[in-house]
Amino acid sequence: MQAALTAFGWLLLLQGAGGLINSLLGWWRWAHDLLVVNLLPVLRGYEVFASIVLGVLGFALLAVSASAKRAEEEG
């Protein structure tokens, strides 16, 4: 379970950071179709906010994963 939380956390964090950089600066035109915020038509116009939310969710999943690891080690 911890490995899945860590993997999804990093995935969401990278999607959020990539979407934010691409939305604000437009550097990664080649990655446009790889970012979740660009694939969902309901998010059109809200890419920056959706990227921030994805990044925060990624941080939250990574924190939960670290907490679960510490709880498992303690007993």
C-alpha cells in the first residue's frame, strides 16, 4: 500500500508541477498531450488552478505514505 501511495504521490506531484510550468511559461509544448490538465476539457481555462491542486494532492499522498511507513516501523 505504501509503495502505491508513494508512486501516485510522485505522479500527481509531477503532473501538477509540469502542468503549472506548461500553463504559465509554455516551455513544454511536446508534453502538452501528456499532462492531465490539458486532456480534460472540463478544466479548460483552469489549468493553473488544477495543476496547483494536483501538486498539493501529490504532497499529501507523499506525506501519508511517509506517515504509514513510520507507523509500520514503530510497531
